[in-house]
Amino acid sequence: MSTKAFGNFAPEKPLELLQIQRREVTDIDVEIEILYCGICHSDLHTARNEWMGAKYPVVPGHEIVGKVTNVGSKVTKFKVGDTAAVGCMVDSCRTCEQCQCGNEQYCDEGAVYTYNSNDKHLNTQTYGGYSEKIVVDEAFTLKVPENLDLAAAAPLLCAGITTYSPLKHWNAGPGKTVGVVGIGGLGHMAIKIAKAMGAKVVVFTTSLSKVEDAKRLGADDVVLSTDLDEMQKHFKTINLIIDAVSAPHDINMFLKLLKVDGTLVLVGAPMEPLPVVSFSLIGGRKSFAGSLIGGIAETQEMLDFCGEHNIVSDIELINIQYINEAYERMLKGDVKYRFVIDMATLKNN
Ligand code: NAP
Ligand code: ZN
Ligand code: ZN
């Protein structure tokens, strides 16, 4: 079926209205009319081909919440009219060791991402959530807890799971101090989730305007990371750092914040290498690690956790026609803290 979408045809081109094809619903598929779609920095990295390999047109968007408009005959999770969500993946091989243990994001064959992967059904790339509708295998759909505002819950589908997964894996909780570096979409979710897990949270930001605000989000302490005297006061005090910075930056300064046996986990994905000085690690048996989104069962677990703790994103709701300005503002760190597109505005185009 033909569907309206917003995407771009080349790295330097703005996003504009276009038509894409969605497959007809098979017996295991759910068709979702998209109500809200969050804007992740990965959308911008991909649309502008910063990670290389982008297939055009790129239709980004992997923080999707919507209403079920059709279901296949074998679908059990949803009926027409229900709320459904889709995150960063729409398929994987389902048989490899990683898929078998719920780590679909680390599928040996490569997960099928919501956008810019090869579509297994149609002879195109996959197209994301900046569109009217999406058709997804029910195994890759998620349920949003009823108490959460739908627009503000959309960013949980990427920013939420990408920070929940490493926080859980590295045992954030009571008695632990978690550092969060870079307070954008991911970073602000890391603060809220780490706090709800019971950890002490210390935030490191380059933006003066976020210093007070980070406390409102739940931070116990906030440090302007450009102030080296302030940074020094926190050396050797942190167990786990979640680094959610979208651009090149000095990792060694943040490794100094770790206690012995501490871990710095990169979730931010700038394309440029981040040089690590050996002594930043050897001195305190420190680990430098990375983490990619989270599995499907873990994403549902995160949504349920956010439901229990009443956690959603702080959002600025925008019209789809504002998308290119939103990208420019995101590049300047000028969003508190996630843009979410009201997809009803696509109908006006
Ligand atoms: P975002 O909302 O744009 O936030 C990025 C934050 O990084 C900014 O708010 C800013 O925080 C900081 N920052 C930006 N430029 C900087 C610079 N030059 N020097 C120092 N700090 C800078 O982005 P996001 O959507 O949260 O995504 C963050 C990164 O994670 C992106 O690279 C994205 O692709 C990646 N990502 C990874 C995964 C994964 O699975 N690992 C999933 C989703 C996204 P302050 O103002 O506080 O300094
Ligand atoms: Zn994302
Ligand atoms: Zn697999």
C-alpha cells in the first residue's frame, strides 16, 4: 500500500514529503497508524549519511507509537483500536545464539532495523516512523503501559531502552554512583531511569542552561564538564558512566572519574574515533565498553518499568513540517530533551 512519509534523497538534502510502499498485512503482521514519532540523533546521523552506507530515500524514525488499524489472522497481542509501539528493530534471524537469548540487537546475521536496513518482504530498504503507517511482525511490536502519555512515551522506544539496557547490565542501583555524560534525548532518560533504579546520579554537561534543569530531572549533582576544577573534584568517585554524546569529545577526562573496576559505556555514536590513553584504563582496572539499544523482551521490560515508575520523556511536540529546523536545533543541543512529531500533521501535506 502507498503511504505518505517524510524523508530525504541525499545527505545534503532536507527532508520532504514523499510516498513509500508498505507491504499488505500477512497473517502475523500488525498494521499501525502512527500517532507519534520521536526524533533520535541517529535519525540525523543516517539522513546525512554520517555513518556511511545510507540508502536513499532515507525515511527515519524508530520511536513509534500508534493505533492498530489491521491485524493478521494469527496475531494474538493486539486487536484493531489498540495502542502499539515499535522501536529500533522490525526483524532478526531469530535462530542464532543472540536471537535465542533475547539479544536480537546483536543478531549474528544483523538485525533488520526499522529504517535503512534491507526489507525482507519488499525489494527496498526499510522505512521508519516519519510516515502515516507501518506494517510490522507482531513479534517486534510492543505494548505501552496505559498510564503513560503516548507522545511522551514514544522516546522510550529508543532513548529509553538504549539507556535502560546498560544500566541494568552493569547493575546500576542502590549504593552505586552513575555518571551521565551529555544531556540530550538519551542522557535525560539515563538520569530518570538510573534514579528510579536507586542509584546516585551525577550529570556532566557542556550546557550551562542544563545545570539547574538536570536536578529537576533527578540528578543528585551536576557538573559543567568544561570546568576542570569541578571535574577534578569528582575524579575516582563513579562506578558506571553512560556516555551519550553525539559528537567527538575527550573520553580520557571521563575515564578519570571512574573508581577502580568502574566502567564507561559508550552509547553515543559519533563516527570519528575516540582515542583512549592506555593509562586511563590500566591505573584502576577500568573498562571501556559499548551498548546497542536492547532486545525486544528487554524493551517491553523497560516500558513496564517506566509504567511502574511513571517515567516518560520531556518532549517538545512538533509538526512534521518543522522537521528540518528541529534537526538544526538538535545539532546545537537546543532541545529539552526530545522532539516528538505529531504525525497527524502529515495529513495536512
Ligand atoms: P541528542 O539529543 O542530540 O544529545 C546529544 C548530547 O550530546 C547533547 O545534548 C549534548 O549534551 C552532547 N553534545 C553534543 N555535541 C557535543 C560536543 N561537541 N561536545 C560535547 N558534548 C556534546 O542525541 P541523542 O538522540 O540523545 O543521541 C546521542 C547519541 O547516541 C547519538 O550519537 C546517537 O546516534 C546515539 N545513539 C546510540 C544508540 C545505541 O544503541 N547505542 C541508540 C540511540 C542513539 P550537553 O548539552 O549536556 O553537553
Ligand atoms: Zn535512536
Ligand atoms: Zn539472529
